[in-house]
Amino acid sequence: MDAARARFASHGFARTSMADIVAESGLSNGAIYRYFTSKDEIVIAVCEQGTEALPRALTADAVAGFLEHVRTLARDTDQARLVAQIYAEAAVSPPLAAVVQQQLAAMRAAVAELVPARRREHAGQIAEAFVALCVSYSQQLAIRGDLEPAPYIAALMAIIEG
């Protein structure tokens, strides 16, 4: 999985073959095909493995820590590039789209649970905007490189606080 993740992040799904994954992993064809019958199955498995840890609260410090974590993963592991690849592939792969939709729904539900009591009536809208902005930040990291999270933190706090 690590070999596939690294290869997908650096070369994309379309430019990565099963032979590339075998070579990157150092495993035999048989070892990989024992667990996965196709590259599509590996793509879905990578996606299922890669959920982000959300903040524990919707405070400025917690949101800043979360976005800094996203930024660090983008810098150190190419996570943002991998997520960009997953989203692009999900646009044309219904099985992958189903996994991504499920993960996004779980993220929105988790964020909605964190919304302060005084903003509960807007929890769904806040969660929707929070997840959308965080996904956008990740996409920007994939395309633009290392990017300060301060404007995103300010926007997220404005959404949360109303």
C-alpha cells in the first residue's frame, strides 16, 4: 500500500501500472495479485486507508493545528497530491466516488457534532462549508506547494462563529 500510495502521488493513477507498483514495492507479482486483482482495487484500498484526523474542537487553535497537520502531510508525504489524484479519479470511477462520498459524509457528520451549541441550528451548513474549505486547502497545497493556512483558518472561524 505504501508503494502504491507513493507512486500514485508522484506519477498519478493513469501513469502508474501494476508493474510500477510491483517494482516500487519490491514484492512479487503473485504477492500483490494475492490481495488485489487490479489497479482499481488498489486505488480504492488507498482511498479507504486515507482519512484525515479532524480537529477535536472548532476553536481557532484546534483548526490551526488541523490545517498545519494537513500542510505537514502535504510537505512530508505528498498527501495533498494523492488526495487530488483520488478526487480526479473519483470523478470517473463510480466505485471510488462511492468511497469518497462516504468519507466526506463521515467528515461532515463529525464536524457537525463539534459545532457549538449556540450555532447548532446551522450545524449542517457549517459542516458542509468546513469540509469544502478544508478540501480546497488540500487541493491548493497539491497545486501551489507549501501554503500558509492563515487565510483558511480565518475563513473557517468566520463560518463557525457566524
